[in-house]
Amino acid sequence: MSTNIKSVITATGSFVPQNIISNKDFLEHRFYEKGGEPILRDNEEIIEKFKNITEIEERRYANNEHNASDLGYFAGKNAIESSGIDPESLDYIIVAHNFGDIAPGSTRADVLPAVASRIKHKLGIKNPDCVAYDLPFGCPGWLQGMIQADYFIRSGDAKRILVIGTETLSRVTDPHDRDSMIYADGAGACILEGKENSNEGILAHKTQTHTSEEAYYLYSGKSSNPDLISEEKFIKMDGRKIYEYALKNVPLVIQQAMEKSGTTISDVKKVLVHQANGKMDEAILKRLFKLYGLKDVPAEIMPMTIAEFGNSSVATVPTLLDMILKNKMKDHQIRKGDRVVFASVGAGMNINAMVYQF
């Protein structure tokens, strides 16, 4: 493993669907508790409480003719075009997702061939030495793909890797579950290249998987509506337990990655965290600063897109990064020399963090 080679982000891309689904679109839904009891409160009250907790006002859904592999292709193509590279020069295409391609009206995953193979095919890449594979790792999948790519590059096995996160969560949500309002569709991508003696690049990372009690905090289950007779399974979660788990563990994993990289809290210019829940992400950031004895969190250190885009799982962080680097987020810039922390938490339960110097 070479210490002289760093994995450097040379391009980013994203694809955000144009179909905007506002909170008002859920007013006619019939919501049930997990046990099947109907929720008798008015939907306006349910939706307002949901917005106050998550900060989500709207989300994006994919067109019916587009699957996860299509969204991933659009984001990957965007990154390749932004970089100007020959796509045949890619050594790996790593695609993070959780449910594969899902046809509208179904929740059944289609992962044969692999989503990564489908995207490579759509990109028209013929080079057999460009290895394409899928990475199902919950919402931290894209960041874990970046971590795996870093190992490949620093080992000397690869020089250029495309890492994509793509998901159509809207197709595995239970319309009778309040949590269905969280999820969204989208894709983000990043090209990593190995550079010798570079001042920029990935400095360190840390990953953990907790399964003793936490493995099924997110799971696949039947509809909350007891009158719905179907074998279809939907994404389900224990929101309270996930919230408590994230606040306890995510700041510690970030701290470990920072310590490995020799980064102090004052060095950090931005924290790009998985856009899972607005209030939860803010609490995670406060806990991180508290670990360093600080009560005040710098303004604008944690850019957020969740109010507009919802939670698109593996796509949230790369989409956020692409928007910042392409000057599409007001009041947020990343400058040369900035150290940025990436972090994510999700199904598994998995947590990862990465420190990067631009």
C-alpha cells in the first residue's frame, strides 16, 4: 500500500429527477401505525409534525420509464463529461444501491445483471479490464464505495475509478406508513484518480457495522395497512432507535477518522453528512463539536438539501458534493486547501466517515 499515492476527486456528477412531490401530495393518504391500527389524527397535523422533525418539504421521484440504473447512468455520464476523460480508461465502476432496478407498481428488485454492469453497458464501455460491481451497504454505500476505491488506488491496482450511488426508494415505500414521506429518488457520482505526492485527496476513513441489537432497525416488511392483502414488501424502520443510535455512534466514528488523518475540529471547513433527517443531522453535528468541548457550531459548516430533495439514500452525499463544487448551492463553497468530513449512517446498521483535503 503506497503512502505516496492519494485518491483525488477529479470530477463529480449527479441526476436529480424533475418530478417534485410536495408534502401536500400525502394529504389523501390513509396512515396506519406499525401494528396496523389506523392513525386517527388529521393528515395535516401528521404532515406538519413530520416536517418539523425531518425538515423535508418536498422530494423527487423518478420518471416511470427510468430505473435506478438509468439514474446512475445519467449521474455517471455527467461526471465523465465533467472530467473530459476517456471512459475506457476506467479501472472500476462501483455502484452503491440497495434495491436494484424496480419497475413502477412493484417492489421486487431486479439485480440480474448487476446494476453496475447495466450502467457500464449504457456508457458503452467495452474495456473488459473495467470491472463493474454492485455495493449494497445501506445509505452509507456510496461513501463505502469511495473507501473501497481508495484501497484499490493506493494498492496500485487501479488508477481511475467511477463511484456511483443510485436509488429509487419511492418504489419500495409503503403509502400507508408515515415514513414513506422521507424517501426520494436520485443519483450521484464521483471520479477518483490516483496521484503521487499530492497535497489533495483522501486522508483517512473509518467504518463500523453494528448488528448485536441494531441489525433490524431498518428492514423489509409488509404494509402497515392490515386490509392490504399482498406479498409485496416495503422499506420499514424503527425511527426512534435509529435516531438514538446515530446520535450515539456517528460522532465517534467521525472523530476516529479525524484522528487517523491528524485533523482537528478547527481544520474542518465542511461536514457533508447523509441527508437522512434534518433534525438528526443537526444533532449529530452538535454532538461532534461537543466531543471537542465546543458548544457553538460554525454557521454554514453543514450544507443541507433534504428540505428540497428528501432522503435519496446513497445519492444524498454525492449529489450534495456535486452541487457545491458546481456552485449550485448558495453560501456554500469548497476552496483549495479545505478539509471536508464526509459521513453516513444507515441500514446494517452501518456508519462510515472520511476526511478529504481539497
